[in-house]
Amino acid sequence: MLITFSSKAHNDVTMFGDIAQSLIKMMGYTTEIPGAITAEDVNSALVNLEKNLAVAAAADQQQIAQDKQQAVDIDDEDEKEPEIKITVRAIPLIELLKAAISAKSYVMWQ
């Protein structure tokens, strides 16, 4: 499932459903689809999202430190591609929220 965030102030942002739902929860909203944030509430949604992303980034750093301590030599064939962190995946949504704040516009997802 794909979820598309939209606002009059920015191009649409489409994400995989599980990532988008995690970000919606981080903003403090239910994951019902479709959903929306009023123009007056976009700023608080952005603050909540950035606060929760900071917590997630700190947890990621702890995990990286633990993984380095447990590092074992592995063959090239067994190497996995690096996981794209939610903090990176959130960047387009953060830009959309900031544009919506500047334009005093709503944000919706479907």
C-alpha cells in the first residue's frame, strides 16, 4: 500500500504504507486513511514528528554502537544492504510540513 501526503503548498509525497503510518503516529495522529491536519495544527504535528525522530535517531545510534561491538567478519556474499533510517525517509514529509506552515495550508493523506 502507498500513502500520498498532499498540501496546496508543496508537491505530493508518496511513501510505502508502513513508513507513512509510522510517521503519522509520530506526528500524533491516527493512521486512518484518508486523514488530514488542519492548517492551525501543522506546526504542532511538525514539532511532534521532529521530537519523535530525534528519539528514533538516538535509538539507532545505540544500536549501531552495539552492532560494532558484536561485529564479526563476514563474507561479501552475506553482507546486507544498509537500511534506510526513518529519519532519512521523513525528510520529504518534513519539507512538505514546513511548506504548509509557510503557506498556512492543510496537509492530508490518502
